[in-house]
Amino acid sequence: MLKVYVQTTEALKQLRADTKGVVSFEYVIVAACIVAAVAAAFGTDATTGIGKALSDAITAISTKVTAAVG
């Protein structure tokens, strides 16, 4: 029984000291924040936010180019 206790204690010490996955977990958190910020800025479709402004600008440019050529 003492052997199992010592092995469990050592395993828990190693688990507590292990920091290899910490940096990758921080990257996941940062990536999620960036995705949320981009989704908030551009919206999820072209009817709101910067997505609408870009869509309107492309439409206006296309109309003027078509009028100038034709």
C-alpha cells in the first residue's frame, strides 16, 4: 500500500510541475479572442459592420467601372 501511495504522490508532483501544455493553451485562448474580435468587426455576413461597408464599396466601384467602360 505504501508503494502505491509513493507512486501516486510522485505522479502528482510531476503533473503539478509539468508546464509543457501551458503555452499552447494560452495560444488557444488568444486565438479565440482574435476570432471573436474579427467576427465582431466584420460580422458574420455582409449585412452589418465592415462587411457591409466593403460590399457597398465594391458595388459602387463596379458600377462606376461599368459606366465608364460602356
